[in-house]
Amino acid sequence: MRAHTVILGAGATMAPIPNGDKNGKKSSVMQGMIHKLGLEELMQGVTLETTSDNIEDIYSEIYGKPEYEGVVRELEKKLYDYFDSLELPDSPTIYDFLLLSLTSKDVVATFNWDPLLVQAYVRCFRITENLPKILCLHGNVAIGYCETHREFGTKDAVCPICKKQLPPIKLLYPVKEKNYKDNDYIKSCWDAVDYILENSYMITIFGYSAPSSDIEAVNLLKKAWGGKENRQLEEVSIIDIIDEEDMLKKWDDFIYSHHYRYTNNFFDSYLGMFPRRSCETVFAMYSMNIPADGRRGFKQGMSWEDINFMIDELSVDEYNTPDDKNLPLYYTAEHFMNRK
């Protein structure tokens, strides 16, 4: 079965720590970040045309102006340090469920700088090694990269070739005209997402508002996905808090006819209802007219023990199924039991 690609935006950063991180520190979207970071004094001498309090709009306006070079550098440092300080709680979070709902054929492409997704990956890897690839399209404070040997990992790791600690990668800050080819790591992520989107059966867009500073990024995603008239069998899933009508306008170029599911709750999404089998189950429902039971997926409040039990059962099927056979889907529909 083809891949399931998940695109994460700033709105998804709130989901894993709605009540604050391990130390009670609140996450935040870009709106109001100047106040959040206590940068009012830094911005006092800055004259802005924009009336927005979105840090993406503010940064984009002052970037490249010589008189604000010091402000830009300080703003970048504050942003990096803030996101770098976030830690996942010990209990399961939405990011843990997200990663465990996918397998190695799938991809999570994130625009977020924070380390929470990478932290979740590290601990989910202890449950199963069959996890999706992570592509950090704007960089990430948790990732290090050896430019000499093109090796990457968590920034506390070492390059497997030169044995030097991986240097932190640069973040791609929110200017309107971004150079996605200037940074070797980010370029490789975009090359990978271009390939995987073209070859995906499903897309889930989670908390990504496609801000004005990301016009080029959205155009690149559209190009990779292709025209919707050529995606008449594929399915798009949206997890967001915006109005459904607004969502349809925003993502119209991706959605063919009624081939979408919209929810503001991860557990009601295809990923939550059909973890590790989303593409297979959706294909069976809409192309083979076989109903599935979405009540057997992840549930809010599940413990690590509950999660381990479910993943162990699914992992056994994944291990025992030959590469050229379909995974059994009996936990989503009983009459899938003997279908291979």
C-alpha cells in the first residue's frame, strides 16, 4: 500500500502539551509570541507597518533591514532557546499516538521548530522500530547534521562516520521568500517530501494554517501532490479547529470532490481510528465498499501499557506478513480476517 503523509503545522504544537510541558511551560502558536517571549522592550525601537502580533509577520518585515540586524539576531536566539526548552510530559501525548499510528512507509513532514515530535520518536522507538520518517521542513531545535558526511540525528548524537557530535541545524525563519536550497539538510527534506507526496495515497494536514510567509512552501506541496483531478481515489484528512467551510477553501487544490475527512480531534481522524492501517482501511472502505469499525483505534487517556498491548498485536501481523501481501485488517472489520 502507498504512503500516508502527515503535514504538521504550528497548531499541532499545542496538541501534545495542552496543559503545558513536563515543567509546566506553555506552548504557543506564532500569534502573540512577542509577549510570550517577553520581547516588548526589544521591539520598542522598531517601527512596523504591520498591525499583526504574529511573529511571522513581524520577523518577515524587519528581516534584511540593516537598522534591525541586532533585533533580528536577538529574536532568533530567543525563539531557538524557547522552543529548545520544551519537554514532553511522561504520559502519552498526541505526538506519541501520531507516530505510533504510522509505519516506516509513511512520513511526518513538520514545519515546527520545537523538539516535541523528536522526543516522542525517541521513546516510541522503544515500543517499535517500525515508525515513520520525520522531515523537518523548516529545521528543528532537536536535530543535528554533519554537513561533511550528510548524516543527521538528535543533536546529542555523533556522526557515525567522523564520530564528532552533530552540530545543531539552522532554523528557517519566517521570511516570505525562503531559500529551501540554501541549507543542505532542509533541501534534502524537501526533496524527500516531494517524492513521498507524489507517491502517497493519503495526506493528513494537522494544525497547518498555510500562513502568508509559507506561500512558496504550499506551492511546493501542491506541485508534489499534483492536480486534484488526478487524485480521484486518494483521501485527504484535516485535523484543525478552523471552520470546515474555511478549511475547504484553504485546501481546495488538494481535495477531489468529497474525498476528505475533517475533524478537530485526533482520535476521530483516520490515524486515530485506524492506527498503522489507515491507508489499507480507507482503501477497503471506499474502493471495495467494505465497512470498518473505527471504535477499535486509539482512545484518549490510554496508558503506556494499553498502547504497548495494541502495538504489540499489530506489530506481530506486520512482522509475519510478506512484503507482497496486504496486512490483515481484522481489528477494523471482522470479515478482513482471512483477506491477504
